[in-house]
Amino acid sequence: MATGLDHLSADLSRDASQVATQGKSAASAAGDAQVADLAETALAAIGGVVLATATIVQGLSEGSSTAGTQLRRATGMVPQ
């Protein structure tokens, strides 16, 4: 489970970067300066939310891994 969460976190981080890039592209494509600023700000906010989600998922991954290790130690089970 932790590995899947690690991959999801990495994917979300890449998505956040792409959103920021698209925000800059949208801003440069807009003819009006005010519209350009609003587009870039909106997409930067969306990118921030995606990046925050990636951070949360990474924390869940680390917690899952830690919990699994503690459970194996407590039960004496060794992963196969």
C-alpha cells in the first residue's frame, strides 16, 4: 500500500508542476493583462491544492509503512 501511495504522491507532484506551467501558458495567451493575471493566479491556486494533496498522500504513505513495520515487530512476523 505504501508503494502505491508513494507513486500517487509523485504523480500529484508532477501534476501540480504541470498546472503551474499551464497557468503561465494561459496567462501569456490571454490578450488582456487582468485576465492573464487572474488565469495565472487561479491555476497557481489549483496547483497549490494538488501539491498539498501530494504532501498529505506522502504522509499517509510514510504512516502506513511505519505502522506496518511496527505491526511486524509486535507480532514477530517477517514479510515473505
